[in-house]
Amino acid sequence: MSEAHEASLTTGGTQGAAIRLERILPDPPRVVWQALTDRDQLKTWFPCDVIVADGHWEPGAAITFPFGSEPDALTIKGEVLEAREPELLAFTWGEETLRFTLTPHGEGTRLVLVDELRPGIAARNAAGWDSCLELLAGGTRDRDAWKPRFERYTALFAPTLGEQEGPPAGME
């Protein structure tokens, strides 16, 4: 299990805001890197499927993020921006940019996730990524875990960023 850290917030950047989440994971960076880049391992913690063109995490590679197998399922497009195994993975996720930084921490890894995003979705995404990183760290899936997290992050972020949007339709 990891040490949980509350998300922090910055303003500015290309989207107007960024959230930062950190976890200390027991596995070394090379093992964590596999959890970030192996499609089967991603399915255990990432919020949707992750399909990288040609299966290679390299700058410029296209990524598809389908939320289900139905023909009308929400699908987000992205692109690999940086991939330096086992230190840094950055890619676009729709209009957002996700950056995973891995550094050795004792026998394990300090994982930092920064999500550059629109200000109105900061609390929603912080709650979602908090839940996802908990799964990555070996936690159990709890569909309702995001609700108290969302409320906490809304209280933290709304004074700085304004009104916060809830989850997208169909993902409550």
C-alpha cells in the first residue's frame, strides 16, 4: 500500500490549472514503469483502456482511450509527448496533459502525477486520479470512493478556481 498525499493545485500553464498527486510505491521505478505502459497492467488502475499506436511509447505515437467496447462509447485521443524509461512519461489525454515522474525512494518509487487541465474540472480529476493511484498502489476498487474525495477537493479548489464540475454524464 502507498502513502497517500492530498492533491495540490497550481494555476496558469497552458490549460489554466494543474493538479499534482504523489504516491510512494513499494516497487522500484522499472516495475512502476511497466504498470504505466503495459496495456494489461493499465487496465487494473487507469480509468479506461489505453491503446498506443504500434504498442510503442515514443514521442509522437498516437494513443486512443476508449471508455468501453460499445461503438458509441466515449473515446479520447492523445499523443505521447515524452517517454524516458523509467523516469518520465508524458502524454496528452484529450485537451489535458498528464505527466508521470518516477524517482527512486528507498527500495520503492516516488510517483508524481501532474494533470494540466481546465480549472473547472480540477476537483473532479483530482478525485478520479486519487482513486486511480490508490488502485495502482494495490488498493481495492470502490466506485463511490471519488464522492468524498470530490467534495474535499471542491472545498479546496473552488475558492481559487471557481465552480467545479462533477463527473461526466454516465460516469457518476
